Amino acid sequence: GLQHSFGEHQLFNAVSFEIRGRERVLIAGANGTGKSTVLKIIMGEIKPDSGSATFGDNVRVGYFSQENNTLDPVKTILDEIMKSNTTLTMEKARTLLGSFLFPADDIYKKVGSLSFGERVRLSFAKLMQTEHDLLILDEPTNHLDIPSREAIEHALENYQGGILVVSHDRYFLRQLGELTELILKDGTLKGSGLL
């Protein structure tokens, strides 16, 4: 029953859907229809005009925002990854960062000096080193070079949980396996079947 407007413009009305277990769902639609807003409401970043979003008991949720604003620019890459998981050893942190294309001499770089693609890879490294039952991904491959996209695709290869994703990247979506497509159009969300 989610409804949300920006001023006089109603983005959507009575949006409802459910994801269970390992389902993978794509929210598709034209730019400006409110796809990212739906995800922000689900994550509690925006309050809907009406309706609600809830998670099942004990569901561990990981979120990647296209704004990518959860990193501390004054920390090093290593500090950023270590603060997100206090049980992570130095050796495991180095291995994890290496799998996201951060060589040993780069892990002491300040986050504020990283390129956009490097920040995305670091955000994904943080996301993937914690167990989640559901990943919510908002345009995870936008503006990335090929090595960065491949690092993200590789990280998701063995992920066994559910995924809710907004993306226009058809190649990336095919890498996620069988997806149910929901299309946000004219203020409503309609299923179009498997992608």
C-alpha cells in the first residue's frame, strides 16, 4: 500500500509486493517513476505518504544505495572495511579487498581520494563481508568500468539470498539468475513475469 508524492506530483499509489526466501526481483520502469524512492522507503530513508514496508523476523538486510554515501572520507580503505566487521582479521580483510581489486599498497589510501568506481567496490566489499538474507541494490553498476562491474558480478555469484534490485543494466541482471520483473508505470507496480 505504499503511496508517495513530491509536492503536487504523485510518484506512485498503492504499491504492494512481497519477496520470499531466495527470490530475486527487479523493479523496472522509466527514469523518474520512483523506483529508487520505493527502495528508500523500504529502507526507512524516506517516510511514505501512506502504507508501510516490513521485513520478516530475523531477516538480515544489506543495502547498496546509488548515492553511495555511507563511506567515511577520512578513513583508509582498510579502516573502513575493518570498522564494518569487528571479527574480520587483517589477513581476511586483505583477501577481501584484493577480490575487489584493491592491491596491498592501495589499502592505506584515504576513502576521500578514491574514484567513484573504487568507492562502489569498497561499498560492495563492506556489503559482502557480512551475511545477509536479502540484498537491496539501487543501480549498483551505474557509471562503472568493466573491471569494477566484473568484481561486483563475481561477488554476487555465490550469494544465496534474496535480491531486490533497480537496474537498467541488462547484462548485469542476467548474471543474477532468474528474476521476477515488476514494472513501475503510471503510479502502479505491475508484474511482467520472469526476466
